[in-house]
Amino acid sequence: MASYTKLPSGSWRVQVRHKGRYVSESFQRREDARRWATDTERRIDRGELPTSVRARGIATFEDLIDLHVADMSEVGNPRQLIPMGRIIKFAVATAMRQEEICRVTWSDLNERAKMLTIRDRKDPREKKGNDQRIPLLAVSGYDAMALIDEQRAIRGNEDDRIFPCNHKSVSNVFTRACQALRIDDLHFHDLRHEGTSRLFEAGFRIEQVSLVTGHKDWKMLRRYTHLKPESLHDFAPRAA
């Protein structure tokens, strides 16, 4: 069953719900929307997976998040003004928790040294006063310092935070996006795990990774190494 909505921009948004499937798309003309909806329903009837036209060029998860946020903004939802794609990349680049990302300020940044101070970082033994300086690296596939530079373009005078967002709102948007994109069992905290794994893949040792993640107990980091005894042959020439 297809439903059509005329957007404030003048374009048409069509939503198809058919046999338990859901997909949506936007078009300049209603007739184009109708044709696409008919074709989509036929695809579902043939057992094919329906795909949004714009989603066909999506390559990464943060692209999917950006697409969902753009869709929500298109229908006039002002609460979605959260740079989710950038926050996701920053989470992977730094292995920081969502509340930490939404708490750090410009005054916590040492741009020249590429260092960031995380205040009162979570720790099972102590939290208050547990400040940690972490390096802003570019080894995970994303450049943490470059992402902060991108934030300067939207920096406001009323809030000193680098990412001036409510961490609960970030979590809610992430969860809703996963649901809309039919991605199961993925949580924002998993990005911290991903970032930690990428540090090991980049060649850092446990004691070096802990300087980024804040783990006091190195045993907690062993599960991220994914190393097999055979892999030592690869490290031996470098050690020599």
C-alpha cells in the first residue's frame, strides 16, 4: 500500500508498506512517485528486497545514518539537526563513549599537540577527577582532528562544547535509524569497540591502546586483539 505526502519543498514523498516491507523515496513529480511505488510493490511480490533509489549509492553505515537524518529533516523534523555521520566517525576514531563526545569542550582541546582532555572519565573505581588526555589520531580510517575542524563551521557562541548535542538524543537518533534501516543488534557503544579493534589493527600495543581508551585493566583489552599465535611470524621481522 502506497501513501503520498506533499512536502514543504514542493516535492512528493511516497511510502510503500507491502507484505511486511517498508521503503520510501522522494520525487519532484507525483507521477514519478506513483510509478516508483508500483514498481516497488511488484518487486516485493517477486520476493526481491525493496531498495530506495538514493540508498543504492550508500557504501557505509554512517552514509545510511546521514540518509535517514536527511529524510527526517525533509519532512520538517527540526530535532534531527545532529551531525550523526560526523559523530559516528569521531566515535570510531577516538573510541570515546557517546556521553564523552557530547561533553568535551573547545577549551579541552590542545590543537597544536592534537590532544583532547576528557573530564571525569568513566572508571569502575573512580570517576570524579579522573581526567585523561588522549591523542587525536588518524589511524582508524577517520581523522579525529579533521572531524573537529569540520565542527568549527557550526560552532556557536552559546555553547563551548565541540559537539553541542544531548547524548541521549544522539543515542535515540542512532537507535531509530537502525530500526528504520532494519539493522539489528547494533548499539552506539559498539562504535567504541570498533574503534578499539582498529587501534590494534593499526599495530598499537595494549599499553598504547589503553592511553586512548582509558582502560586501567589491560586484561579488558585482550579480547580486542584478535591475535593468533601464527600472527607472531608477521611481527617477528619488525621486532628484529
